[in-house]
Amino acid sequence: MGMTELGTERSTAVPHGSAGQQRRRVIKASAAGTVIEWYDFTLYGLAAALVFGPLYFPGAGSLAGTMAAFGTFAVGLGARPIGGLVFAHFGDRIGRKPMLLMTLLVMGASTTLIGALPTADAIGVWAPILLIVLRLFQGAGAGAEFAGAITMVTESTDSSRRALSSAYPGAAIYVGTGGATAIFALLTLMPDDLFLSWGWRIPFLASAVIVLVAGYLRLKVNETAVFEEAAQHGEVDRAPLVEAVRNHWRQILCGLALFSFVIPWAYVMQVFALSFVTKTLGVDSTQALIGLIVAEFCAIPVILGFGRLADRIGRKPVLLAGAVFGIVFPFPMFMMLDTRSPWMVGLALILGICLVQGTTSGPGGALLSELFPTKIRWSGIAISREIPAAVVGGTIPLVATALVAVAGGAPWLVASYLMGLSVVGLIGIALLPETLGRSVGAGTPAEAAS
């Protein structure tokens, strides 16, 4: 199969019932779940940067404690592909809706329990052990969430609006991250002793309320007509992960390259940059958090705008523009951070988040959904996204911290690493076909042939 033939057919799938009502409900439910995923993960990243070192690794020094805390962050992302692939397997076999409800329960319970976890002063070595266990469950649940949300949204939307619809879960990422960062920033205004003793726990415990709202929205959503049609035609694969790797490895390799560029950028901007500017450059933590909050909320309309653009001019041009920006921006970004000016730090965060994530969230979700047939769609997206999330994304705060230490506090090694990952993404995107106009429907000749 040549690269120009990758993906699904060009045709129109007609969903049952009220297509417009289903689409709106799916977008709301998927976006709500994505808010939970990234609210939880952002809370953990912020706590790893600012709190978990002294509370759960008190015997280590400042650098060692930070690296240990970032190590637990990486552990959670290491669990993402395991959870992502397990949930994707059953999501492609028994349906999208039940598995997306399960991901909410796993993520919400683990995050709430982290908020109630005693520190090392109270229970000794069990504190970091239990922190790691809960982080594993948090990562496993989150690993399936975004791929499942994108699958459900794109299967409920026609091609002319698919990148925009995919952009809603992408924009919801920054509702979650921005909300978590804003709450955390407000709590840092507390006296240090109160913040470290119980203040940081509040947003973790509040996750339970958000999960209840998201669960209610998901209960109101129907299974996608595309999946039901595939099931009726006997086109549900018994081993979708095996099928995806065996017969769609070219798409998966290109997807791996795409997300090896996108995900590290997200965690550099949202986790490592905060630690770097506060601990290495001495920028006030509250000012840095405010800059990050502004950047995250600015990203919401930018992501939706680029999603709409990708529905007009195609997925690839927008994705390629994002990868080129990722190649040219790292060194200027660190020069802006090095000024230590709150305004320049904020501008660097805005550009890094808005122009990388903005150009990739909606177009990337739509393109991958249009590449894989119904019977392996969730599995194909999960493999493409969650393996880089674990291998490259989850380790980048730890790797970047180590690179800064090796360079004597200078960030040029980190900038070079980001450039290299962006080149990988550019190559992967260039090898993918344009998918604007393709259907994600089941039961058509190309689906059957796959």
C-alpha cells in the first residue's frame, strides 16, 4: 500500500437519529473528559515542580528532589500507553461509550486519592511508593482518554467540520490546564507553611466534582453510528491492536513521529519551563504561573481557529507550519525566558503553546481519524499518540532538567533537543497523505478492503 493510499475511503456516512444533537452532545462529553485528563495531569506536573520534592522526597537535595518528583511524573506517562492500549482494544471491540466512562472513573479516583495522600513525614517510605502507584493509575486512565475522545468526536462529524470538531477536545486541554494552573497560582498566595501542609491538596480533591459532571454528560451520549454500523456488518476486529500494527504500520510510524514533536513541546511549556524560570532563573513563581495561565487560555481560540482553517485548506499545511515553527523557535524562546522579564516570559509561553499546540490539536486529530478504519481507529490513534507520550513526552521534564545541569544552567541543549524532535515531526507529517474530504464511515469498499 503506497503512502497516497493510506487511510479510509472518500464517501459520506450518515449517522442515525439527530446527527446535529449527537454531535453537540459528543463534543461536550468528549471535551469534559479531556478537561479532566489535563486538569489532573497539570495538577500533578505543577505539584511535581513546586511541592512533591520536599513533601515526598525530603531526604534529597533541591535538584535531586526535583528530579525525583519529575521521575514520578514520567512514571505516569509511562503508564499511558499501557492503559491507552488496553482501553483502546476494548473500545474498538465493544464500543466507545463504555470505555470512555471507565477512563473517567480511573482518572478521577486516582487524582482524588493523591489529594488525600499522607506525606513522607507521616508514613515514611510508603508516601512516595503510594504516590507512584496512584500516578500509574492516573496515567493509565488518561492514556485512553484523548484518543477515545477524538475517535468519538470524529465519528460523529462530517469531513467539512472534522478538524474543528477535533479541536474542541484539543481546546479543552487548555481549559483543564489553565483552570488547574489558575487554582494552583491562587493557592501559592497562601503562607508557605499552610500551602505545603494542606493548600496544595484542594485542587486534587476538587477533581471528584468535575468527574461527576463529565460522567453525567457521557451518560447522555449514544454510541457512534459508525461503530454500530461496523458491528452490524461484522467489521469489529478481535485483535485490533495486532491488526493496526500488522496492516497499518506506515500510518502508525508517521503518527509516532508527529506526536514525538507535539507532546514534548506541551510538557516543556507547561512543566519544565515553569521549573526552569523559577528555580534556575529566579523568576517569581506567582508571576510565572500567571504567564502560563494567560498562555493556556489564549490557546483555546487559537486551537479552534486553526481547526477551522484545516477544514478549509487541508490538514497537512497547518501541521507542517506548526512543525516549522517548532524548529525555528526553541533558541529565541530561551533567549526570551533568560531576560527574566515577566512580560517576555509570558510572551514566550504564549507563542510556544499557542503556535505549536494550536496548529496540531484539531488537524492532527482529524487526520489520524481519517487514516485508520473504524475497526482499529481508537487503537491506531492510541498507539500513535501514547507511545511518544511515554517515551519522549513523559521523560522530557526529567531529561531537560538533566541537560540544563550538564550545560551548567544554560538551556541550549534543551533547545537543540526540541529542534531535533520538531524535525522528526516535520518528516512524519510530510510523509502522510492529505485526508481532507475522507469519510470515517463503516461498511464501504475501502473499509472492507482494509
